[in-house]
Amino acid sequence: MIGAIEAGGTKFCCALASDRNTILASASFPTTSPTETLSRVRSFFQEAQLKHGTLQSLGLACFGPVGLDSNSHDFGHILNTPKSGWAHYPIVEALRTSLGVPVAFDTDVNGAALGEFHCGAGRGHSSLVYITVGTGIGGGAIIDGKILHGLIHPEMGHMQVPRHPDDNYRGHCPSHGDCLEGLACGPALGDRWNMAAETLTGDHPAWDIQADYLSSMCINLTAVLSPETIILGGGVMQYPGLLDKTRTRFLERFNNYLPLHERLGSLDSYIQSPELSNQAGTVGALLLAESARPESVSR
């Protein structure tokens, strides 16, 4: 048995599986305090193991920022998150001690990117970027088949993008104000227009402005990383027509600088929706768990 945790700032999703494709038990619950949340995680895996067998390893795809350098004192910690009670919390060690198994660890968006790369819209590619646009904006990249970390890990939601000429919104990000996340996350949409994002009608100017910011993001990702596909997930991307608006604006603004059409045939395969929907993070965490199995380590 392998275990997966997609640890989000809003909820934890847990799964026990025999492999990446066969989930035998799952549960989700709100992210509260570390003590309460991890107690529920432990209870889930204890009960699931009684029915299905002994857990061998765990994959954790976690909200961040997080410490991923195994040589650093903060490895396995959630770093300076605004999530109350979780800043500098040693989540990997807490889970390893609680469940008694090896834990493979990465960011939540890197987990989703890994899931889509192996089992979803990224199959057949050697590189991709996965972006989630929801309560926040985050991104994970796989280049030449490997997750991109770098100095810490990419924080794509905090890239700088040109302001839309009709947008005077101050920005929602507490650290940077009008970065990409500050201008285009779900709460920014609601705050800018004084209404919930899901109540905005299809002809509302919000969606043209949103597509403008997301197209800027895709241009930056294309220019810097040159991925073979960009996958846009998250709750905001569920709005009908937003993905097509983003593609159209991307083409207009990129202005045929690179021969994308010659390489792709269709932009639909370059900027696309996730195939795994809201399961991408869980599948990615299971893939992490497979890499941490004792027999995988010994080989």
C-alpha cells in the first residue's frame, strides 16, 4: 500500500492505494490547526490500513512555501505561510513519526504537475508547466522529465505582469500587491468587482481583464521555460470561455514571435485544461509515494 496527501491551505485530501491507478480509500477534511489536521490524517490511514493492508510509504504534495533542500535545516518544513499555525511547521517529520513510513515531499502544484505529466494531459511530453488559478495562483514545472526546484521552488503566481489599461485595482497579494496572484486569483476577482467571481456574467469585462493577465503569464512561461504544454487548472479556470479567451489573447500579444503553430498544429494542445481535474495532486502524491517505497530506495 502507498499513501497520498494533497495538503492544501483549505483542505487535506488523503488516499490509500495499491498503485497510482488504484485508490482503495480516500477522505478529505478542512485544514485547521496542525495538531487537529494531522490527527485526522493519522486516523484515516490507521483505519484504511485495517481494511486494505500495511502502508509502505507516503507522498505529500503540500501548500507552501516549503523547504525542499534535503541539506537545509528547514527541509520538510512549511515556511513563512500566512496560514495560521502552520508557519515553520515540520510537517514531513510529523508525518514520518506519526505513521512510521518514509515520506516523499514536494509542493502541491509540483505534485499536480507530476500527476498530469505521467497520467494526464502531459503524457508524451518531456516538459510542461501546470498552473492552478483559484484562491491563489501557483505553478509547477517539469523539464526534461524532472520536477524543477531551483534555489527553493518556483513561485509562478508572484511573477510581475503588465497592468491592463482599464484596471485600477490595487492588488490582493499581501506581499507584492499587484503581482499575477494579486491581480488574477479568485479573491482578487471578487474584491475588484465587489461580487463573488462565480456570479460574474459571461459578458462582464472581468473576463477580458482576467484573460489578459493569464495570457501575460503564458507568454512569460513560454519565453523563459519553453514548455511543450501549459496546463491551466483550478476553480477560476472552470468559468466557461475563459480558457479560449486566454488562448486568443496569447496569440494576439505574442504576435507570431515563435513558430508555435508550425510545431503544434493547434494552440488547443499548447494551452489546455488538465485531464485529471481535481485528482492531479492526489495522483502526483501517489507517484511521489512510489518513489519512496523501501524497495525503490534499495534499488
